[in-house]
Amino acid sequence: MEREQIDSRPSILLLLAVTLLVAGELDARFSLLTRLRDWQRIGKPLQFTQSAFSDHGAKPPEGIDKLRHDADAGDAAAQNALGDLYDEGRGVPQDRALALEWYRKAAAQNFAIAENNLGYACEHGLGVPQDYGQAIEWYQKASAQDLPIAENNLGYLDEHGLGVSRNYEAAVELYRKAAAHDDPAAENSLGRAYEQGLGVPKDFKQSIEWYGKAAAQNFALAENNLGYAYQHGRGVTQDYDQAMTWYRKAAAQNLAPAQSNLGYMYQAGQGVPKDAAQAVAWFRLAAAQGFAPAQTGLGHAYAHGDGVTQDYQRAIEWYEKAAAQGDAQAENELGAAYYAGHGVRKDSRQAVQWLRKAAAHGNTDAQQNLEIVQRNRKTSSNSDRTDATATP
């Protein structure tokens, strides 16, 4: 989504239309971005790492030496900051085991940020086995100290039923607690809750207000979500120029969904003249981050020669990357490719398999395409049997 909010993309097989990614509308866009915090680094907020680092000296290597000295002396903030450096490989070789060691030392002193970081590691299996129960325990410790990002992370687990029963109302309550501290991630989460009606009545205007609060703090996901709202007229008057403005702000922070959305805006000519080359350029930036919708967009470009030289095999490569992440449109396009024999050997059975996957994810194009393929297969099969009977 998270987001979260992803733009539409064109279909290839038989139907030429613009659809939302994956199943449904909002839920689909949310699931495409595997984790809001994966893209924004919300789970381990860099602002805390940077502030701790700036408190402890100058630039590496002197800064790291000073930081290590203070960490060895028992300074919890320095221990957490050193953990961040090892976790991200900044100025030191990346070593998640060592990062966790420093986080634990800081957490042993009840340093809330380190507790949150340990929760994030447990949630995602970073250096430790994935364990939602342990993640919840660490997040709760940090939340008990009113750390907004930990409250937001707990809300995320409640919202998605990770380690606990799904509870939208509890998630919203936690988001509100974090948002009361002006936490932009929580403000964005509340915007999504109101947009989707999760734990609160659906209210696009309230959604826009919360996205606006987060965007005022340059929170990239909220900027992207405002772009989506303006593009589709959700809670605001439809305005492609405003959509482009917000998408550009988010894309400037290297947010893959926003880069992908810009690609689709250029592809469709919304707010800008149609420009296939620009579309491809934006798709490449997002695809380089492993963002499935952009990978599908690149596949479409290669399949049709839009902004690039037509190359069915390259198209298949990109579709397969996106389909491996469960992207329904990519699955639909692979079904089309196998049915037509574009970049792969014609194989109606493979076509049906991919179309069924896409249809199961709610892709309406795939549902219609599946009916057409199956009808044609039935007609062909009947014809084959008639011919066989007539053969002397």
C-alpha cells in the first residue's frame, strides 16, 4: 500500500483497461507493499539512530571509535546507535548478530528504542528466528515508555493478526496513542484506517486529514497516499496535477510505490503528456527495489515495445519476478503469454494455471480471460474428437 496505494496498470490479454493491482481495491494495494515499515524503515527509525550518533562525535572513523568507547562504557544510546550501524553496515561490516548484541545491551537498560528494534528483528526474523510473540513483548516494553513507533508497530500486528487475533479497533487505539505524539507513521496508519474503514467508519475526508498531517512531516508514504487520493478523487476533487506533485515528493525520497505510480501516470498521460520512455524510467527505479507492480509495468513495456525495444523474453522475465511476489496482474500477463506463445512456448495448460492464480487473487481481467481460454480449449477439444472420428 504502507503503501500501499498503488496506481493502476494496463491489461494485455483481450481486454485493454486500467485496473488496480492484485485483489480488490484498497486491500490489494496494501498487500502489494509487503510492509510499510520495510520501505520506510519505520521499524527502526533512522532519526533516532542519527540523533544518537550526532550526540556522540563526528564522522567515521573517529565518530565510530568515540561511539564504541561510549558504548563499551555502558551508554545505552551509544549501544543502540552502534547496533544500528552494524545492522545497516554503515561504516562497519554488516553484522546482524553483533547488532542484536548491542541492542540487547541497550534494552537491558530499558532503552525504549533498542527494545523496539529488538521487536522489529523478531517480527521479521532479522538475525533471529521470526517470532511474533517475542516481537510483541519487546514492542510492549517500548510502548510502556510511550515510544510512538513501538505503539504504531503493535498496532500493525493487531491490524494484521500477527501473533494475536486480528483486532482493528485495538490497532486504531494504538495508532491514536502514537499519533497523539505527532508520529507520522501512526498518522498515516490512521489515514489508511479511515480510508478502508478498518476499526472506524470509512471516511475519506478524515483519511485525507491524517495523510495531510503525516505528509506535513515529509512522510513519504503519506505523500504517496495523497497522490493516490488526488488521482482518483477520494476525499478530494480529482486533480492529476496535484497527484503528480505528491507522487514526486514521495518519489524524491526513493519510495518505490510513488516511483511506480509516476510510471503509470506517464504511461496513461494523466497530468502529463503520455511518455513511454519516462514511464519506463520510473518503473526501473521502483523495480530495482523489487517492487512488483513496477516489474509488471516493465514487463508490459517490453511486451508491447512501449519506451523500449519489444522483447517478449525480457517481458517474461519481469512478469515472473512480479508473479513470484503474488502480483495478480503479472500472473494474468503470464497466462496471456503462454496462451499466445509470446516469449514462451504456447501452452494452454500453463495459461490456465496462471490465469487461475490471478483470478484467485481477484483480478477481473484474468477471470474473463480464463473463461475465454477455457471456452476455446473446449471448442478445440470437440473439434479434435470430431476429426478423429472421421479419420479412416
